Amino acid sequence: MEIRVGYELIYDCLQPTPMVLMLNIHHSRAGDIIVPDRMKTTPGVPITTYRDGFGNWCSRIVAPQGQIKISATGMVKDTGLPDPVLLSARQHAVQDLPEETLVFLLGSRYCETDRLSDIAWNLFGNSPPGWALVQNICDFVHNHITFDYQQARCTRTAWEAYNERVGVCRDYAHLAVALCRCMNIPTRYCTGYLGDIGMPPPYGPMDFAGWFEVYLDGDWHTFDARNNMPRIGRVLIGRGRDATDVPISNTFGLNALVSFKVWTDEVPPQAAIA
């Protein structure tokens, strides 16, 4: 399967504005890239790139005063298979975890493990460890939060999502991430493209998606509390402790995002051949 992905963002800046953008396909999918998702700006400005402490590709620009369009289109190969399920994946004792996973046990800006620890143990203390525990957490979060774009808020934390019981995909992910960490499972937040491939209509408006990965049985595994089912065609952009580490943009000056478009489309076989 081949998937065309891309975005178009238009900002209106009141003065020249430095920006750090995280919009490129993750390097772990480099071998699957057919058409690179090279960032373009209108008007054109210099773009420099670097890899952050979590291994994500980032771009730096200085947007001029006025409007700037930032866009890219790429194409990737995909297996066309749903997210793998490994019901037998075992949970590690904390003392046996690799050092590089330990940061993903800790509380973070949007995932307040200190506030949610007692709640997590009361809810899941009797759950079997490993894959079943993570799935129980996903089931709880999926049923606890009502999805509502109109009530999206970029400052909502896992604790607030638990109490308000409303949110968007990042809120589902943050609450699940925090609860998994409370249960001593290393968990990292992920963002990327996720279209409606393999799903029946009607389709909602396209956006970047948030999901998470847990460390079980010596490897990282994908879970998605918002959809709560294996999905086809995830294209990772970034991983981190929470949404703080993987924003699509950090802007350093007054600006407004006046247009936002994202697309993820399966390419028909005949189009791919052509």
C-alpha cells in the first residue's frame, strides 16, 4: 500500500517570528519514504534542520511579518496491515527495565502521575500485568472521555481530561499515558498521520493524530485509546514524554494560525504505477 500524506499551514505574523516546526515523517520510516515530504514556505525563507533529544526531525525558520504558508506532500509505503497485537507481551519489573525507558515512567507536563497514581491503582490494581493491563486502561479511557473537537483545549492535562471527561485524541493519549506510567509501564506519547483507511464513512475532518507506545516484552507497542482498535496506515512524526515534546510548531512571537489542512490518502494502485 502507498499513502500520500501532507499538510498546509498558514500563519499571520505581526513581526518576524522564529519558529521550530516538527512536521517531517519520523526517521524510523525513512526506508518507507517514496516521495520525501520536503518542507516548502511561501514566501521562501531559509530552513535549517536538526534532530532533537528524542530523535525527532525539527526545522527552524524565521517567518517574515505578514502571512507565510508552510506545506509539504510526501508518499510512504505501508504494509496495509492493522497495528500488531501481541497478547502475550509481558510487563517488566521496574528494576529490569533498560535505562533509556525510565524517563517514560515519570510524570511530565501533561501527564500528572502524582495526581493519578491512587486512581490508577484503585482502577487497575487487580488487572493482570502486561498487554491486558494496557488494554484495560485503553478501554477505560475510551469510555471515560467523550470526543468533542469543539471543546479542544491545548492546555488540558491528563488530570483535567479525567475530571472533565471530554477531549480530543491528545487528551485520550495523555490520560492513557499517565495511567500506564502509574502502573509502572514505560509509555511515550506519539503524534503523526492517521487517516480513515479501512474504516467505513462518514469521515471526520483530517488532523494530526495522537496515540502512544508502551514498553512490554523488550519492545515498544502501539496503542490508541481514542480509536481503541488496531488501525491501518499510521505514519509517525514524533515521539516524546507528552505533547510538549512533539508540537507541530513552537512560535516565538505574536501570530495567528489562519489556515490548517492535513491529508492522509491511500493511493490507488493504478495511480501509484502511473
